[in-house]
Amino acid sequence: MNAHDQTDVVIVGSGFGGSIPAYHLAAGGAKVTVLERGPWLETKEFEHDYLLGSSYTRAFDFVVGDGMSVLGGNCVGGGSVVYFAAMPRAPKFVFERHGSIGRRMWPSVLTRDTLEPWYDRVSDSLPVSTQDWNDVSYAGGLWAALCDHSGRTANPAPVAVDNDRCVNCNFMMAGCRFDAKRSLLTNYLPAALAHGAKIRPLHEVQRIERIDDGDYRVHFNVVDDTDYRARTGSGTIDAKVVIIAAGAGATPVILQRSEAALGTMPHAVGRYFSGNGERLNTAIIDEERVREVLGLSREDGKVYEANHIGKGPTVANWDKLDGSLPEYERYSLEQLYFPPGLGTILAQVPDGDEPRWFGAQKKEILKKWSSWLTIFLMTEDDNEGVFGAPPPTGNAYRISQQMLGRGPLKYDPTPNTLHGWSLADAECKEILEKDGLAKVAPWTNDVVGAYTVHPLASCRIGDDPETSALHPNHELRNHPGIFVTDSASVPGALTVNPAMTIAALAERSVPGIVRALRARGVDVTYGAPAPDGSITGRRAVGKLSLVAGS
Amino acid sequence: MDSDEQVKVSTLEAYADTIVPGEKRFPGDHAIAGASPGPGAVVAGALELLHTEATGVTVGLPYLAQALNEHAKIYAKERDLELDKGSPPFVALSFVDRTALVRSLTAPGHPEKDGWVSLALFCNMSFDSAAHKHTAEAIAEGHPGLLAMGYTAPDEDGLWRFPKFSYRRELARLHPDTTPSGSPA
């Protein structure tokens, strides 16, 4: 690539927000180049290995902020390669949330009902499957039994996993070696490539400027494929339309760094960040009590001891996803697996003396790791995250050659957020400690702040220019031709895993981007089938596309 | 007093041993306080991991060891503790005092918190994931942390598969408002 490269559309990032428009726009006839800062890994490169430098650290990023740390994907396919593929749709009440602004924060045109056809498109395209009790892992089954024992319901979660191929290795965070996880590497991205889209891995976008003819020039660095701290080159590419989909932890940073060249950014760029209200609790299961009280046992005679077996989250409790409850008192409680390394350091000894995250007592609970059950709390936070000044490159000062960095995000949880966390913690304790079945403690927020695997809302859609960076069609306010289609565009916490909603919003954004390209003289059409050729989902949105994003 | 390198190593070992403590390797082992039975982070390879360039903390280790000993001297002075001059100051602290000092260094608001948290993170990783070794090799070699956590060997090709993974029973009622897509309403 040289300094004068030119294309119709540059897409920054190849997760859901990048891959979905890449496919549709390429299929519609546009010239599309995707710049992805992470490596392009093949299935055979996905390893079961915690060694630094294995796919686990190559494909993942962990950015420590001030009060909030963010885990995200860093590879072609983005979060879809490293995530756990739970794909519930957001409950109705989420779209009516007021959050911190005192009035509805979603655009008036968006409700669960109006998003439903776009959810259907994603569901057809990945595809998403429902699960039954034969699919859920021991950990999911145990969580269901615990919920049932305390008078609650529990649901096997819908997932983008081919359960017939899944070997329950619980190495999903390092990429799926068996192509069982339906990451974007298995659907939208190969279809985009087949239609001529170009994907440039290890291209980290620095900033965007506007050039004389109204087009945009995107400046990037090329980073070393092993040591992401090292730069091996740089360049630019010009485009009529730029789509930024670098993830909620990086998209606003690119725009902040571009402000000098592009002009003033909307106030909400880099503000209103949400960690999806996330929090983790770790329970230590009393195996014998579970046998006595719940009557559970495995074929090999063990009761549980299966923390390491499975496929991320398989079962969730949704009893508090009740729209009649006040805001900040609604949440889901989902069984989750968290790998060691990052997944044990923050776990605290239940009922122990301080310090509870390190020391001799902590070592004793590490020895019971196979009897851990991790519960993931997704609550309603207050969009209180704010990004400070951008680092010189990327979205963090990289510490390690891969994965670990220090970023400019500041998050100071409000009383509303703390209230939601404390209610969800108490509910977890009530379920898990009933009849002595387990001991549970929340992860500490004192070491790396709160912790999210689902960063959202740092450049969000909305009706109000003061509190949203994007028009409801995902176009950046006052900067026509720049769109944001990733997790940053989601207005706030969803109380469930957000990938399905991020993907549905990206699908919904495409007709508006097609219109923007056509207005700039690009001969592109909308209406591609699902990546595998299915047209069921296309039929459903055919009429909607005429109004979406208008 | 030992050479600079020995001071650095034993100071960092004492830090690692504070994060995941273990039993003494030999009589007169000062770096390891002996606060927990069985091997801890030091025997699990904490120093090897910290000296792995990929962590990004390796070049800072001499500074961190020196700073830790300075903090230990101040800690001891504030409490009128007499430290054994034959060991680096942090090593000379009791396990309880090492723990109290590490708590304060990693607490919210401490100006050097980032560095001490990074050090703790990698010490913990040496025990719980042996990030300085291929996982399958570490298990085959009997890595004490992975074994303590209950890891079993992978299949011959180095991959884990669990054909038995489910109780295969209905274990709860579904939420009554579940939609046909399997989502909440």
C-alpha cells in the first residue's frame, strides 16, 4: 500500500461493526478496505496455550484504565474471535432507559420491535441457535439447579456456536480451533472477501483528516506482528466514506486524535462510556452439599469440579429483567467461565480477612479452582466513563508486547451503578449460599478498577446532539461521511451480552451508508442475502431499509 | 550484603511469595517466608516469567526491587522495626509486614500503584497459568500451580476435549416470558 491509495470505503476494525458493513457494501459493489490493527489468524493458529505470545495474547487486548479495565478483541474478526458467543436480544425495557440524561437515551425510532428484523438478519447470518439442556455445560447446569433451588428460573442462552463441533474445551478466548464458534471468520468476513473487500491486518489507524475534494484521508501505522509496541511502517488511504468500528475502547480515541484535522468533535465523543454494568462474582462450590441438596452428579461420579469444562456461558437467570422494576434494579445473572491469568487475580476469598485477592488464603481457593463457579452480572450503569487525552498511538500505552496496556479511560461509578451492583451481588449470594451450597464473593474493583468485557456507548447514537455523538443513522454529527457502527454506538448498558445488539445495529446502519456512498457518486446497491446466500432475513428488512437511517 | 543481582532476585522473590506464598525451599530460605504449605509463585517460576521480555516489565525490575526496598525501610522506620541487615529490607520484613506493605502499594490512590499491580499480575500468572511455558509442557513437567489448580493433561495433539460435559437434565424452569429466539422479552 502506498501513500496515494484510494478506495470507496475505509472501515477501521473488523469486529461486528466492521465486518457487517464490509460484507454488505462489497456485495453491493463498493470498493472496501478494512484496516485491522490486530493479526489475521487462521483456525490452525488458535492454540490451547497460556504461554505469552500464543493466540490467547495475540488476539486479545486488556487495557487498564482509571477505575475501569477493558477486555477486547485485537485480531481480524475482532471480538467475535475471542468472545463467548452468547447472543440474547436486549429486553424491551432497555430501549426505554433514561440513564444519566433524564429522558429516553435511545433514538425515538429504535425499540426492541423496530430492531427485531435486524436481529433476525444477524440470527440468520451467523447463525444463532437456541440451546437445550443437553447442550449446557456442567457449570451452566449447576447454575440452573442453584437458581431452581432458590425458586428462580434459568435459561439456556442462545449462542453462535455449532454445538455438534464444539468439544467444550473452554478455550474460546484464544479463538476456536474447531470452527465451532461462529465467529465473523466463518460468515461475514469470507463473504466480504469473496466480493472483493480487502483486509489489511496489523494496520492501526492513527487519525483521519478531510482532504480538499471532501473525501477523507486515513493515516495508519503498521505494527509488528509479534511486538505490538513496535511500528514497522505507516501510510495513508483516501476514501469517500469512513466507517469507524474499532470498538468502544478505541473508536473515540481515533476521533479525539483526529479533532485537530477534522474540526470540533461532538461533545459525546469519548463520553458516556458504559461497561455494560458488568461485574463478576466467584463462588467456591461445596461439592458434597451440592450432591446432598441438589442431587447432581456426573457420569464419572464427581459432583461438579468442572469449572474448566464447557463453552463460556450457557445458562442465565433473567428473573430481574423485569421492565416494571425501577431503572438500576434490573440485571441478568449469567454463568460464565473465565480463564486463569486475568480470571483469577481479581477473585476474592469469600468471608476472608483482608487482603482477599492475594496471599495465603487466596492460594487455598486457587487450589479449589475446578470447583469455582463464576457468575457474570450485567446491570444498568450510568454511562459515567470518560476518555482522557489520547496516547501517542493506538488506544493505550502498551506495557507488554501483546495484550496488556494502560489507557486513558476514567470511570468513577455513580451511586446508581453501585446500587445495581450491590443488589446483584446480594442476589448472587442469596442463590449461591442457600443451604451452604457455596461461598461467594465479588471480584475486587480496587486492583484494576471495575472490569468489562463489553465496552459500550463511547460514541453513541441518539436524538439529542448534546448527549449523543451520532445521528440515529450512525453518522458522526457535523462530519458527514464518517460513520460509527460498533459497540461505541450502543447508547447504554443492555443488561445482557451485547454482541447481538451491536450486530443488529450494524446491519441496520448499512442502508444509510449505501445512501451516503451513492450521494458521493459510488455505484453501490443494498440488498445482499445472508453471507451463506439465505434471503429470509433480507425479505424481512427489505421495506425497513427504505426508512432506516433516513 | 549480597551482590546487586542477588538483592534484586531475592527482593522480587519475596514479592512473588507475598502474592502466592509457598513453603521454604531450604533451611535459611529468607526470600520465601514459608507462610503456606506447598510451592508458591517462586517455585512456579515467577522470576522466569518476570524475566520474559514479552511481559514488558523486565527492564523495570531493578528499579522495582530498589523501590520496594526503599518502601520497606520507610515502613520499618515508621513502626520502629529492627530489620536484619543480612537481607534486603523487604526480605527482612515478616510475611505479615510484607503483606501490609504490598496492600498499601497496590491500593487505590497509591501513586506507584500501576507498577506494583503489574508485578502482582505476573507473579499470580506464573502460578495460575504458567505464562512463561507452553501449558501442555508445564503440566507434563508437573508445574506446581497448574497441578494445584487441578489441570489435567490435554489429548496427544495438545488440545483439550471434554466429550462428557453436561448433566443432560432439565434443571430449572425457563423464564415464562422467553421469546421464540430464546431471548428475554
